[in-house]
Amino acid sequence: MNSDRHSALIIDDEPDIRELLEITLTRMQITCKSAPDLAAARRLLGSENFDLCLTDMRLPDGNGIEFVAFMQIHYPKIPVAVITAHGNMETAITALKSGAFDFINKPVDLAVLRAMVNSALRLTEAGSHTDRKLIGNSKSIQDLRKTISKLARSQAPIYISGESGTGKELVARMIHEEGPRAAQYFVPVNCGAIPPDLMESEFFGHKKGSFTGADFDKTGLFQAAEGGTLFLDEVAELPLAMQVKLLRAIQEKRIRPIGSQSEVAVDVRLLSATHKNLSLETERGTFRKDFFYRINVIELSVSPLRERKEDIPEIVKHLIDKFSLHSGQRGIRITEEAMSALIQYSFPGNVRELENILERAITLCENLLITPVDLRLEQVTAQRQTGQVLEGPIELERYLDNIERNTIQEGLERNRWDLAATADFLGTSLRSLRYRIRKLRLRKG
């Protein structure tokens, strides 16, 4: 076998299918070996080295699911893709849950096949590309890191569950960046931010003149994420009609832009997340069961911050270092009392809330020292208890923005908008004050 070329093992009892796959992969400069059954495949695995494997689901001496499980134990570094009967999504999902890299339907779409093979080959060459990380050493975080590393090797759709502010998008980015698609785009989309009448155009694109206002061809999110990852954040906000269209696109791995006469093959890994309980939403009828079943091949849960309080000191140090770098303020410290107050706080807004609280505390603190007073935890708690602050992150951020805005505005007016004097008065740097003024859009008068 030529060591300069990639190699593939093809398992199928139909000679015509084996020949089609061999021809396609050979044209991709991949050396192929074929087997008509699992016994022959195991013999080849014992004598040859392979970079990927394609197997039919139904074989004379066993099935693809059993073979995927065998490969997971004996050859875990070889990605295995399964070939399934058209429309048999239940079997495909079972294969993905068993550890299959991906699946392809019969009759085999050669464009989809080539894209899948390229992704599998990138996996054999991939290392960890990410410099993003989950901060902390609690057991839940250690387990989450291990799970991310494992799931990054698969192409199975993953549903990331967890409360608002726990870091679900960070988890999705880590899965992308530690996998074979790291060199391609990670495309996040907030499903709740797209107007319903524009959703199909946003996801699938459109052709010029296909509807009023379509003055040019538009590339949709699926094509923008080609070869990479599409992350559907707040997926529970998708209308039922759009769920049907997305389900078909995911199953067929093809889309049709609005106004187009033909479909386009797409190679995209799908990750999704929401803070809502999707099982409950399906019972209510606001989320389709078949769509949930499709995106929830593997569920990954992210723990709330209150369940891993031992991680708070390390997260605080990381965030202070980050904000110090951005604001130009060096040597910021936090008192033991302030750290203790943070550890005891419940953080309904999770890590996002901790980030907001610290960012504002750095602005408000004097002599670069964060004290319990600078955290304003009592005010946030009181506002929440009286119903003035809801549990969601948007309301909390707005409340904390108002604290910061009022404090800086008062400082500016007391010092007649002398920025240097105001910075001294607030105990911050001139650079940081200018940044805050721009961010909060403060204007004199």
C-alpha cells in the first residue's frame, strides 16, 4: 500500500456498490481495499492500516451497528461511516449513537460521499486546534472536557443543554475546534433573532428576483458553514414550519435556495442548544418530536455555576486578567471578602452574570482593589426579589449596565466632564473610562 496516500476499507456485499465506492475514492487519490462481509473486513484490519472505513448496515454475517461497536473497542482511531437505506433515519441515528463518524444514504450521492470522506480524513490528521477552554477543575468540568474531546471526533448532531449563561456556545466552539472541521467556519445563529418570514432565506439563501426585495443572490447559513459547523443557538425558538424544512435539509444533506430549480449538496455538522427543556416543549406541541429526535442524537449537559462553586476563584482570576488586558488597568486585585461573597452567591445568570459583575466592579473599584461593595450583589438580589430583574440574562445585563451608566454619568457631571479628573474620581484609568463611555454611549448633556 502506498504510504503517501490515504487508505480506506470498504465493506459491502453488493459488488456494484463496492465498485462505485472504489472508483470514487480512487479518483480522490485514496487507496481502497474491499470486503464482502465482516469476517473478511476483520482479516484486512489485522494486516493493513486504514485511515477510514465505509460499511453497509446489512451484511451476510452481521450488521453495521455491531461493527461500529467492534471498531470503537479495537480500532477507535479509524472513523467509520455507515451506508443506510434511503429514509431509514432511525438506523442512522442508532449508528451515530454507537460511535459512527457519519452516515450516507442509498442511493449514494457522490458529492455527499466526497464531502464526508474529506471530513473523515481531516479527522485522522486533526489535533486540538483550540485555545478556548473551560475554566475550572471540578469533576463536572473535567468530565465535560473529556466528553468534548470524544464528541469532537464524531459528526453526530449534538444538543447542548443548560441554563442561560453557562457557556453552551463555548462548548460548541470547542467541539468544532477540536475536530476535523476546525479549519472551516463555525457559524453560530441565534434562532430567536431571525424574523419568521426571513428564516428560509437566512438558512437556505435565495436567488435574485425570487421574491420582492431579492435584489441579489444570497448565500444561506448552510452554505456559509460549508465544510464546517452550524450552531443553532436557542433552537427552541424555531417555528414549527421551519423545523420541518430544517429536518429535511439535515436528513438529505441537501438544500434548495428560494427561487432555485435545483438542490445543493451541503457538508455541515449541526450543533444546537437552548436553555429551555425541549422534552417538555415537544409534549406541549411547540417543538416537533421528529426534529428533536434528529438533533438530539447525543445530549451534552453543561452544569450551572452554583453546582461547581469550587471553580469560581479560578474563573474570577481568569476574568480579571482578561478585563485588565482589555482596559489597560494592571494589578487589579480582589479582597478575600469579595471572593467569599462571590462563592456564596447563587448566580442565576451563571458565568455570564459573573463576567458582567466583575467587569463593572473593575470600573467602580478604587485603588485597583475589588471589595464586596463594588460587586453590588445586594442590589442585584433585591431587584430580583422584587421582580424588577427577571431571571434571564438580558434583564440582568440591562440592570448592571444602568448601575455602571449612572455611576459614570454622576462622576462625569461632578467633574464637569473632565475625563482625567473623572478617571481619578472613579479609581480607574483614562483608557478604561473612554472605553466605558463609548460602550455605554454616554453624551454630555
